[in-house]
Amino acid sequence: MLGLCLAACGQVVSETAPVQAVKRANDIVLPLDVDVVHALVPQNATLASILHSHQVSNRNVAAIVEQVAAVFDVRQIKAQHQYRLTQTLDGLPRQFEYHIDSDRFLSVKHAGFSPDTFLAEVVPYVKERAVLAMSGDIDETRTSLVAAINDSGEQVQLAMSMADVLGGEIDFNNDLRQGDRFQVVFEKFFREDQFAGYGEVLAAAFDNNGRRIRAFLYTPPDGKPGYYDENGNSLKRLFLRSPLRFEPRITSRFSRNRMHPILGERRAHLGVDYGAPTGTPVIAVANGVVLSAAMSGASGRMVRLRHSGGYETYYLHLSSFGKGIRKGVRVDQGQLVGRVGATGLVTGPHLDYRLKKNGVFVNPLVEHRKMPPGDPIPKQHLADFKVARDRMARLFPDELVLSIEGTVDNAP
């Protein structure tokens, strides 16, 4: 399996395999005739160029590329990904491994007696799944969910997952208050004793400004997985509370009579301005269809989406559009539609987010609170849900490692 502790970026580490045998009287110790190279893929490299750089023959390179092409798109070899090459001292490749992503690696092995016969396959990493719990506080030193998660030793991806789960109930940009507290139970995967990514958030509890919000992951026997409160009500809203997941601040609110910061005259401001650095991801607040994604005068780069219920959303002053965002494309709630910028008539980078209902612009901060939740747990499954809920609720106390399920997971 491909190791993780490799050379620094751009370096190649080559080592002759160590002698493993124990020397006895009259033994003659001979070194193993293989060389192992650990490295990172250089910029603009191909599989063929990588192999050629280690003096693999043209015949062997052609054979390996042919076998790999049958199981993996060789155009997807990416710079700075890890690889390992084992070859005899006379240059015959014995094994080549390339790290595809956190779930898979490419394995090429010499097979048979012919020097140019190889077997290629994409192999899932062996992973260990741990179920963990943690708690955190929002206070004067940890003013955001990201800061609180980091302070507890976890990473921003976990904060993003929590925001996805609770984003219909909490605007993590503006609703947090000092004294808020949260607990979360989640999956964490390890590969060769090293962190390999997060799985699902299994349960979460957030005390926000005097109210407690709970979320439990549950899959009805005849439905799709979703998050529900302790009573089985869906936490999925028609609209998310905010098009930005974290930390931006409201710099200008919805108004019919605002002093324009550049023009110096009073005009209606039909949206909410979120101050955020250039490049901050902007997400669709609901499922919809792209009506336009183009430059729009003083609005700069703008994406406009149509949703059910007579709603439209506008995302102004973007620095760029999300991948594949163009007229007529369907988007999912939470999908990247663009990134914060300063295009159009602006004083600095920010997102101007607007919401229209039945042809009239409305205040997003007010309208979002009126959005109905999704469908609750069907009555025939409510008893089963409560059993699952109670089982997960028992994991909430502040104990870090709660359980480890299995030691091998070959199908992440």
C-alpha cells in the first residue's frame, strides 16, 4: 500500500531495500536487487514521463501505460500526488503505485515471466472507521464555528459538515453569540494510522442564543438519509439561511432608502451585503435552475437562479463563476455557484445577495425565517427513528473516542 510519509515537495527519495535475513555462520549476505523510489508527481508530468525519468525502457513504459489505460484515465495523473516505484537495479519495474485520492490508489505489478507483462488495477485503501464525539464553545476567543472546531483539534471540513447539517436553522455568519455551545458525534477515517478524512455527522446539538437545536442522521426504511430533530421533524429547509457558510459579516442590510457609498445619493438596496475576502465560496441557498451567469453592469459578475414557490435569488459582484454554472443548468442546494469578488460598482470585495418572491424583491433575512421545513419522519417509521435517536443521543457526553467499528473497510 502506498505510504504517506514521502519526500518534501519536488524531491525524490531512493533507497535500496534493506537486508532482512539474519546472518548465520558461513552465510554470504547478498543485498536484494531492488531500488525503491518515493516521490511527488512533477508539474506537467505524464505517466510515461514519470517512468522515463527513472530510466524505464520504452518497451516497458508502453506496456505499463497500455495496462493502466484499461483501468484508469492516465490524463488524470496530477501534480504533487505521491507515487512509489520499485525496480530492479538493472531498471526492470517490479511495482508502481500512484495515490489517486483519499479512497483509492493505482497499483501496477510485474506479472509472469515476460519482462514486459504487467497487471494494473485501482485498489481501495484499507481504512479504519472511528466514531468520535467532541464539544466546543463560542466565546470571546472562539467567535466562529471554525475557530471552536480548530481549538478542539479537528479541521475545517468538520465545521463545514456541521454547517451543512444545521444551516437551515442557524446562520453561522450572524446568529452565533458568546455563550453558545455545541456537541457533535461524527465519523473519522484513518489509513495507516493517519487521518484520511471525515465521514458523516451522526448527531449534533447546538445551544444558540437560548435555543437548543438537535440533529440526528436517520434513513427511513423506504427513503433517503436526512437530518431530523428529536421529534422527527426534518431540518432541511427550502432555503439555507445564508449563501456563505462561515464568518462573513453583514455590511449593509435590505433597505428601501440607503445612502449609496459611491454615488452619494439615497437609493433602495434590495439585498444583503456580506463582507468577505475575494475568493470566498458562494453557494446556492436552494435547488434551482440558472437563469443567467454573466456580467451585468454595476452588478458585476452575477448569477441568477430560479427556485420553486415563485422565488429567485441573485448573487452579485462575483470574482468568478462556479464550474459548469451557465444558463439552463440545474443546481443543488449548497452547490458552488461562484466566489466573492469586487466586480461592478463596489468599494471592496463582498457579496450582494438578493431574493425575489413573485417578482418583488424581499428582505432575505426575514423571508428565510418563514421557510417551511421538509417532510417529517413518516408515522409508520417514527418508533424506529426514536430507537435510533436515543442510541445516538447517548453518545453526546464529552468523551472523545466513543467506539471503533471494525478494522477494515475496503469499500469506502
